[in-house]
Amino acid sequence: MGILEKISEIEKEIARTQKNKATEYHLGLLKAKLAKYRAQLLEPSKSASSKGEGFDVMKSGDARVALIGFPSVGKSTFLSLMTSTASEAASYEFTTLTCIPGVIEYKGANIQLLDLPGIIEGAAQGKGRGRQVIAVARTADVVIMMLDATKGEVQRSLLEKELESVGIRLNKHKPNIYFKPKKGGGISFNSTVTLTQCSEKLVQLILHEYKIFNAEVLFREDCSPDEFIDVIVGNRVYMPCLYVYNKIDQISMEEVDRLARKPNSVVISCGMKLNLDYLLELLWEYLALTCIYTKKRGQRPDFTDAIILRKGASVEHVCHRIHRSLASQFKAPAPSTARSAWA
Ligand SMILES: Nc1nc2c(ncn2[C@@H]2O[C@H](COP(=O)(O)OP(=O)(O)OP(=O)(O)O)[C@@H](O)[C@H]2O)c(=O)[nH]1
Ligand SMILES: [K+]
Ligand SMILES: [Mg+2]
């Protein structure tokens, strides 16, 4: 049996297994198995020919945003509207075949926006250019999931499933679980909160599935078995995602209102240039960039020229941006308390 078949067998079994106290261990084990097979599926294939051409776009600017969506939802139209780059847009599917970068200039920052080919169901398993597109998405700071407002719901859940299956976690934080494999001593299990979804026995079962017999595990949060598996597997990407419903010129006012109220969602129309300013404002929030203004002694700061840094940047980072040798000229290293000054 191939990996794909094994995956689909397990998925079917999970679907037909009723969720209750009696099946919780069985389900936990199935999920651990599923995660293992998916990881195997994602191991880089040996043949170089499977690499997409034109996908290795250099990172540039202060942040990177990737446009993910089904074909013909308006990704290229959006790129052409927001940046000075023109990306071909047309009414047929798969107009865009490579990664096309543009730059959004906003509040003094250069935000790299990547237009990508449309992806479809099965993308994670290599359908279309799915794998390459998803590989680019992993490198982004924020993903814009562009959806056709007339079929947004279906598209959204399909794409979420695709990204989920390759270890991309949207709008979630890293589970607060301390996990450390050891050389010996068995499994030590502790928690600082009451657990309602995992137990010591289930944790052990899952660890054994990964052939881990010695480890320290500390739950600092009431996490699910899936979240625990994420911690064991490790290479997960926790990514902010904005759901952008485009083409609202095609739906009723009531429907626009309903979509706009969903969490992490914005409604726009590229065709009628509706609500694009608000989308930018929100994108800026999601990027969580920090602007630092410098000033000369006795003068007012120049608010037109900012040093743009990532969230959590330190004083040392700022020094580096001003001049490479600045930090090393200080008598003492920046105190660690200063690190959190604008985190
Ligand atoms: N009605 C309407 N049509 C739009 C809107 N935005 C884009 N379109 C149209 O949708 C079609 C597809 O647009 P594209 O920008 O090529 O879509 P895409 O997502 O880049 O498509 P692929 O590259 O094929 O994946 C074009 O005919 C656009 O003119 C909108 O807001 N309203
Ligand atoms: K298109
Ligand atoms: Mg396109």
C-alpha cells in the first residue's frame, strides 16, 4: 500500500470512529500515525525535476506576504492593483504559473507581495503546482487567503485542510508544552493546568508511536492530542492568515455583511476597488512590524523615515540597522531588559 492510500485509510477510520471516552486512545493513536505518514509524504523528493521554475524569489523588503487561493479568485488582479508590478489576469483558470513578486509601500515599509498560481484540492500531495506554492507560503510572514465571495466557504475549508496537512497552522500559537527527549529515565509527565483533552496514558501511547520512550513532558496549557503531536513532530509553522473575500460586487449586501463579521476576514472587490484601504490597515496589523524613528540631539524625529523591524526586535537590531559596527562600540552590551522595550 502506498503512503497516500495509508493516509486515506486512516482518515476514513478517523471519520467513522465515534468520538467518546472509550475511543479517545484509539483516535489519538490514529492521529499520531496520520501525522507520521504525512511527514513522510513531505520529505523532499530526490528528483530535481519536481522543483518549479520561477519559484525561488529572493526575499526583499521588510516583510513577505503570500497570496494563496483557488484559480481565478483575483490574486493577480490584486497584485496589479496594490503594487507597481503587473501580473497577467484573465477569466480562465491557471493564468499565473509562477511566483510573481511586487512591492506594497505602506507607512514607510516595503512589503513584498507574492502572486502565486492558484491551488486546488490535493495541492499538498502535488496536484498542480501545489507543493511549490505551499513551500513559498511557508516562507511568508502573513498569508492572504484570497477567496471568491460567491463560493468562499467551501474554498476556505478546502484550503485550510491543505495547509493544515503540511504542518501550516493558521492563526494559532505554538502549543505551550515543554517537551524534551531524554537518554533514559522513562517518560516524566506533568501539567500545570487541568487537562481535559489529554491524559498521561494517551501521551505515552502517542510517544510510543513515535518510538520515544524517554522524555520530559510538561503541559502548561490544556492542549489537544493534535497539538501535542505538533510539538513532537516539531517543524510546524504558525502563521497569521487574513481571509480576503474578493468579488463582493457579485453577492448581496446581507451576504457581504455576514462575511465581513467573520474572524480574521475582510471583504473586498478588486473590480470596484472596494475596501482595499481597510485591507491594508489590517494587513499592517497582522504583520506587527515596529517602526523606530531616530532623532539627532536637540532635533525633532523624522517621522517620514523609519527603521522597520520585526516584532520582538532588540536594541541591538536597531543598532545594526543604523551601522554594522555601532553595537560593538558600546561600552556594555544592551541590557536584556531593553530587549522587551518594544516587543
Ligand atoms: N466581478 C469581479 N471580478 C473580478 C474581481 N477581481 C478580479 N476579477 C476577475 O476575475 C478573473 C480572474 O482574475 P485573476 O486576477 O486572473 O485571478 P487569479 O486568482 O490570479 O487566477 P489564476 O492566476 O488563474 O489562479 C478576471 O477575469 C478578473 O477580471 C472582482 O472584484 N469582481
Ligand atoms: K485567472
Ligand atoms: Mg493569477
